[in-house]
Amino acid sequence: MSERTAASRHLPFGLVLAVVVLGLVRIGQYYWREGVVLIGLALLIAAVLRLLVSDEQAGLIAVRGRGIDALLYSGLGIAVIVVAMTIIGGPFNR
């Protein structure tokens, strides 16, 4: 396995992780709703990437079978976004 293929195996996970880190930064800046939506979007990105790339290229986002991973990532991503968008009031009212 060459250095280039080893690095490309972790590219999908790196992309998802970068969006999660951006979401955590927004949460740390007290824009919790935007941060949580970004984390939900990261899960949706993981679902799309899991469907588009092969098992070998998926790297660390491949946990189970392709269909199950995509279903679980997209379901959890949608649930996180819906919950974040429907919370009204609370201590972080932004």
C-alpha cells in the first residue's frame, strides 16, 4: 500500500471530522443550534460518502455494511437536525 492510498483511505473520515470540529467551535461560541446542525450535517455527509465510496476507500466511516451504515448515519443526522431546530427557549436561546 503506497503512502498516497493510505492517506486517501482516511479522507472521508477527515472530511466528516472537520465538519464536526467546526460544529464544536460554533457550540463553543454559544451558537449551539448552528453547531448541532453542523454535526447533523456531518452525519449526513458520512451517509453520502458511505454510499459513494468503496469499502476500502471508506476507511473509518465503514462500521457495518454499506446500506446499514448509510441508513444509520442518515437517520441519526436527520434526528439531530430536527431536534436542534425544534427546541424552543432554554438557557441557550440563540
